[in-house]
Amino acid sequence: MKSSAELILKPRLGWQPINVREIYESRELFRFLVLRDIKIRYKQTILGGLWAVFQPLTAMLVFTLFFNRLAGIQTDGPPYPLFAFSGLVLWTFFANSVSMSSNSLVGNQVLVSKVYFPRIFIPLASIGALGLDLLIGLLLVFGMMIYYRWPFAPSVLLIPIYVLGTLLAASGAGLILSALNVSFRDVKYAVPFFIQMGLFISPVIYPLQYVPVRYQLLLGLNPMSGMIVGFRHSLLGGSTDWGLVLASLATSVILFLAGLFIFRRMERRFADII
Amino acid sequence: MAPVIEAHQLSKKYELGASRPSEDSLREVLMQNLRASWRTLRRGTSANLDASGSKWMWALRDLNFSIEPGDVVGIIGVNGAGKSTLLKILSRITDPTEGFVRLQGRVASLLEVGTGFHPDLTGRENIFLNGVMLGMTKAEVQSKFDEIVAFSELEKFLDTPVKHYSSGMYVRLGFAVAAHLDPEILIVDEVLAVGDMAFQKKCLGKMGQFGSSGRTILFVSHNIAAVLNLCEKGIVLQQGGISFQGDAKSAVNHYVGLVTGEDKKNVLHVADLWNARGRLAQYRPWLYKLELYNGDGKPLEGEIGVGSSIRVHVQFRLQEPSSNFDIRVNFVDLYGQVVFAARSSYERNRHWGERSGQQEIVCEIPNLPLTPAEYRVEAALVIDDKCVDYVEDACRLTIVGTDFYGTGKVPSLGFFVHEQSWHLK
């Protein structure tokens, strides 16, 4: 433990700076919370960790059947299953992150009302734990690429950027929603619905050219559209619309910063109202 | 020396009703705001109603105190006096509304045994998680791991998920971790109210060592015996303010005076266990109601003579069919000692078979032989030897002096009265 320091506890009003030092000093706890969330997630399930890939895999099968075979949606190059699955891996990570983190504070009431540590760890740890699923999903995409004999492009090295962008967007949304959920349980009902809608307004199951050109930049307001397009192109090749990627990245960063500060502002009342 | 804890005009305001999240939907808040603005338009806001139309109360009001390094201070007060609020502010769980506290040194606070324990994780995993959560580093937990395990006496169950632990084992593990913290200021809530007597003594011993090693302890408890054993100084809280501050013994005397005075006002023979306060987080409210009647079946309004018969009715719910359930009713004196423990499993003719759903059980106690004093009644529901619900302060019972021995002498000394005969040879 660190040496003694003076601590003054007084009412905090208005916007507060982020206590980066405290967060850094408690990073070990963050690791333990992530580990905890990983360990307990699939406890008492038969499929266990297989659930991490079950969700995007089944979605891929269904979408391939309905959108590709029946509705005739074509991709801009790669085979449809590979196209859909690469998008779904990133989308599933985003969707699960938002829904898990938005319920994280309410699901950990005891932690909120009985012990102090940076509150921000609770939603972020639940997202961190999903990182493992993302990793497994990525490996599966690589496996599929080998199966389809689809060449790896050097742009694969850009993947961390898109993963980071997704992480920022999911964290931002998760922080705001988890904080709102403490006061308004409406969040619990609204989130699954909006996530479902989100799948259709992001280019997960259809390529970008299905959207009229004049609306494409507008899609940048959806942080996930740029991330998915960029992620997919860096994996499977194809020309990336950099304007869209940058717009989405900017949205992600703004969302993340907004999340940090809104959470920080609301956290002081968590214990009183949760 | 400079004080390690210094509170100045410390106040905390709570909005009443704000802690019921199930009703706190967005629509509700919007409606409330509408209603409030309507009210303001019509006649302005009234006292205790703020602009949003919700009522508020001061849980703490203008607290001033300072605690010197090495002090071991007991904080006592009846339910609702503001003890938990003070603890929550000192533990940084909630902010004060006004005033401030200055803390000098590393603080560890235990508002609950086994904070953050996850039922699905093993004892070993929980020791690490809990230790790090309470402020230890992983390396510290590692180096003290064997000691912690030895203290908990749970070597054999280290790799068992804690959901299979009995409540006693759970508490032992939680306290074992807590006992090995090394802060300069330790803040402890009534975590000692649970667990078996022997282990409680062990914990008190460990904390005593801690205190004598020059560190500062703030100890909040109903267990007056523990406060007297452990603390040198005492602070008595009453209705959000400090009503006494001084040495531990005088503080306890002051508190006992308060309790005896205050409880006469609001004793009822029916205690609502469902909404009881201070239920530990690991319990769900399966106990509904406790009623006290005297031997003739008349409602018992909190006062009864020495050696009178009483009946205790307990309503509870069995979530799943069970034949191995046990209702426990303890009578506890003001010093926190259980003086009489009644259990439905002590009944010889217990051929109830399997039950489920809502139940009511009646315990008849003929000639309750407790000496005149105030007693706190605890209720617990134990299923398959695992405590599933426990209400620490279900109701209060006052035993008043009577002519038990038929001699005109009213017994008052000791814990109980008993038939006796004397022969002069």
C-alpha cells in the first residue's frame, strides 16, 4: 500500500476531473475484477466458453441463409459467410459490452454500497472480460479465412485501431448507460431494443454500397459503422472509406470522453439511490 | 499530535423515497417534476419539500469530532441514529452534503464481512479478490495467504465455491481476510454480529491486538460488551447528532439510558420482518412477521413480568419444499449476549413433514425466566443448516420486575430467575 496521505472528504459539486492517479494505483483490482467477470460468466453452463462463439456463428448462419441466399444481398468481394462473420465478431463484442456494462452497477449493488474503489472499474471490467470472447472470435475469423483460402492482407496490422475504437465507443455508451441505470431502470429495457436496431443501421450484414452515397458519411455518426467497415477491410481487403472511419473514430472518442465525465459526475450519488 | 480523523460540520441529507429504485422510473421523475412545479405555482414549496417535490431528511447534522492517532473509538446509537451514514461517508461510499472530514493515513473500512465475495468463486479466489478490494496489493495477499487460511480454519474448503459454505464459514473467511489488513485507520461496522461466539471472540482478540499496536480504530456496534472490551472512547449518536462523547464506559451508560427511554414509545407486538432494517446483504427476506402474545393469547405490547409465559408467532416463506427448516428466536441482552435461544428444531414432536410456501409457526415459552431488563429479539430462518434469513433487531421486549418468588422481593440481579428452595439446618 502507498504511504499515508491526507484525504479530505467533502461535497463534490458539478463536473469533476478524472482521478487518473487513483485509477492507475488500483489497476491490480481492475485486473481481478476482469478475471472475476471472466470466471463467473459461464459458470453452471454446459457450453461454457463456447457461448463466446455460438452467438456470432449462429447469427452468421441465419444471415447467410436469409440475407444472402433468399434476399440476394451480395458482398463487395469476400464470400458472404466470411463477410458477415467478420462484421458480427466486432458487432457482438460491442453489443455485449454495452448490454453487460449497462447492467453492471445495478448487478453489483453490494460493491457500490459497501466498499470504495474507483466506480468506473465496474462497467469497464465487464467490458474487459468480454475481450476474451473477442479474441476467440478473431481466431475463428482467421480460421474461416484459411478455410475459404482468402488471402491475409498486410492491413491486418490495423486491426488494433478498430478494436480500440470499438472499445472506446462501447465504454462510453456503457459508462453513460450504467450510470443512468442506477436511477432509471428504464435503461434495462431500452438497451436490448436499441442494440437490436443498431445491428441494422450498422453495415454488419450488408456492405456499405447498399447505402446511398450521400448518406454514407452520416453513418459516421454511428461509431460502429466506420469500425466495422474498417475492421472488415483490414482483414479481408478492399478499399476503405477513410472519411467514414475517421468520422466514426471521432464519434467514439467523443462518446468515450462524454462517458467518463458524465459517469464521474453521477457516481457520487450511486450509493444513495442504487 | 494532529488528529487522524477530523469532522467539521459534517451533514448528510437524504431524499426520502430516493432509495426505492423499482419505482424510480423515468416517467415517475417527469411526473414528479410536473407535480412539483404545479405545487410551486399554486402555493410555493413547503418545509421539507424541495423543488423536485420529494421529502428529505438529515441523516447527519453538523457533526464535529476529532480522533487522535491510536484511539479506539466505539460509535453507538439506536437504529437510524446516523451510524451507517457516518460510516459510509468515512469509507468514501457517499459524499457528505455539507461540511468535511479530514483523514490522515491509509483507511480500510469493513462495512460487511466478505465484501465482493462471489458465490461462484472458490475460497481461494475470493481471498484474493476481497483482499485487493479492501486495499491490499496482490503481493501482500500472497505473502499473508497462509496466515489468512489458518485464521479462517477453512484449509479443507479452499477450493470449494463459497456458495457451498455455511454462513458461519462465509463469515470466517471474510473476517480472516479483513483481520490481515494493515491500514493506519480501520473502520469496522457491526460485522461481528454474525458468526459463532468462539469465532467472534477470536476476531475481537485480533482487533484488540490491532488497537494496542497504535493504530486507530472506529468501531460501530450494537454489541455493547464488545465496545466495552475493545474501545477506550465512545461517541453516541442520536437523531443525526452527537449526543455524547467521552470514555467508552460513560458512553455506554449514556446509550443504555437512551435506549430504555426511547423504546417505550414505539413498541408494538407485531414486528414487520419483511421490511426490517439492517438485513445483511447475503439474506433475502423470507421472514415476514413476528408477533408476540402473552400466555393468554393477548397481544404483548413490549412489556411483561418476570416469569410470564409468552407466545412468539413467526410468519415466513419456504421458497422450495423443505422438511429441514428451523426457525430460531434469540433473546439478546443490551450487551449483545444471547441469553436464551429458542429453536423450532428443539421441538421433540416435530412431525411436520415437507412444507412449502407461506407458513406460520408458534413458539410457546412458559414462564420465561429472564430478569428485568430490555431484550432484543432476533429471528432467523435456517434451511438445511444454512442461514437464509436473519433479522437482528426484530423487536424489543422489556421484562419488568414482579413478585416472582411470591415473597414481595423483586429479583433484578443475574440473567435468570429459577425456582429455589432454602433449608436452614
